[in-house]
Amino acid sequence: MRGIFWNSRGLRDLAKRNFLHDLSLEKNLDFIALLETYRRDFSDELLNSFCGNREFTWQWNPPNGRSGGILVGFNSQNFILQNQFHGEFFCQTAFKEQM
């Protein structure tokens, strides 16, 4: 399983989005976890660009004030969501590999 945890410090910069897209395809990432996104919501187009237009399942927590924001996604072609829980300052996601 390959993935990335990254404190992105915001996602407005096109270079950061391109980096995620290219890295996701190059390394064939199974999950992406981004911290400090500073975003309240995400369009399908934006989420698809992060994972190289592969089928990912996403969940997020919006920022609390001017800090925070968490985005977690995993490849739903290879993994099945088992459990998810949202706290005020965290996202917990459990998934297992499909047999």
C-alpha cells in the first residue's frame, strides 16, 4: 500500500495540485491524506485531479477558524471502507484491501 501524508498549508496554489496529480499517477498511490487544507468543501473536479482521475472515496473535515482542514481519500477500486469517524480535529478512516 502506497500513500502520502502531507501538511499542504492550503491548496490554492496550482503547483500543489499538479504535484499531487503527478505523484498519485507516478507512485500509483492508494491513499492521500492532506492536513491544513484551509478548505470548507471540495468539488468533484478538484478531488479527481488530486488522484489522477482514478476512483477514490473522499472524506474531509472543514477548518476550525483559520487553521485546519483535513482531506482523506483512498482508492475504492482496491480497498473497501470499513469504518469512518469525524472528530472536531481529526478524520479516522479504516479500509481493507479487496480480495
